[in-house]
Amino acid sequence: EVQVVASGGGLVQPGGSLRLSCAASGFTFSSHWMHWVRQAPGKGLVWVARSSPDGSSTNYADSVKGRVTISSDNAKNTLYLEMNSLRVEDTAVYYCASLDYASGWAAWGQGTLVTVSS
Amino acid sequence: EIVLTQSPATLSLSPGDGATLSCRASQSISSFLAWYQQKPGQAPRLLIYDASKRATGIPARFSGSGSGTDFTLTISSLEPEDFAVYYCHHRSSWPFTFGQGTKLEIK
């Protein structure tokens, strides 16, 4: 069974840090690009970051560039999102996803809520 | 950044009706467009990729068309479970973006 499980969210003060994890199973983790997408409460979807299958290529949204790092541990089939200097506007549900549009492959996790508030 | 504009913002229809949702890109994205369905409290679900290809397990009542800057998602006959928010999304260049969504609600 294909599973993508995000964790690590919680309440953090402005300026704080958090590391999100995304554990994948049931498919070949290292074969697909991995992505983080976020959704602020009641708002639409926003792409945050992506990582190539071998982790050698990464891209970030301008809104998080310099504050966020995407990484993966292929041996553990786990994707990470290290977030620093968090702002109130980073409050959102963060989804991780394994995507390969060439084949129509898509596996999304259930999301983990990050709340940035004092 | 490529901006995707969806219309209408809200569509009120009844089960059995047909639905047409539109997505316009601010510049050509070839066929690198996908459609997602999202229900409250759930992750997005891929329906259509590369403008017209149905994802695995997606019913045939969902179809996509278009290329360049204008795209359409058509639902031929609405089932009760189809009422949700629909997003278009492009992967033509980074940053990937989503449209603002179309809420399909029961009339």
C-alpha cells in the first residue's frame, strides 16, 4: 500500500524553527521528485519546495527562499523540510507529495499543521 | 511567475448536471497543466495531468482539454461526491503555481 505520512508540525513562536518529516512507503521513494505544498487556513494551495530524486537539485518559492531547506534520506525513504525564521504568514497545513507527471504518478500525504503565533 | 486564473470562483449545480471549469494561464504552458480535487480536511487528489490524461482510478466522467493558455475541466454528470474545490496547476517552469480554485457547490 502506498503511504505518505507527514509529521513534525506544531505551534512555534515567530522567529522559531521547525523540522517537518515525510515518511514514504509502498513505492520507490528515490525514483520521483518530492515536493512540499502548503495551504493557509481557508486559502488555496501554494508550492513551497521540490527536490529531485537524488536530492541534487532543489527549488524554493521566493516566499521561503533562504529560510527553508528541503532534503531527503533515501535510505530511510524520508523527506524533510527544515524551516527557520518562521513568520506568522507561514501558518499552514504542509503537504508532502511524490509526483511524476510523465507517468501520472501522484501520492500525497495527509498534511501536518504548522502554527506560528506568539 | 506564471499566474493561473480560474473561473468561475463558485459554481452552483445539481447532481446529474454537467460542469465546465476554466483555467487561463498568463503565458503559454503547452500542455503542462493538471487538475486537482480537494475536499475539506483532505489532501488534493490528482484528476487530470498533461491537460487531458486521466490519473489512475479517476472516473471517465472527468475530462480535460486545452493547450497553450486556455484549459477546461469537464465533469459530464455530477455525482454527489464531486462537490468540492477544484484547482488547476502548472509545471511548465519553476515556480509551479496553482489557480485560486473553483468551488463546486450543490444548488
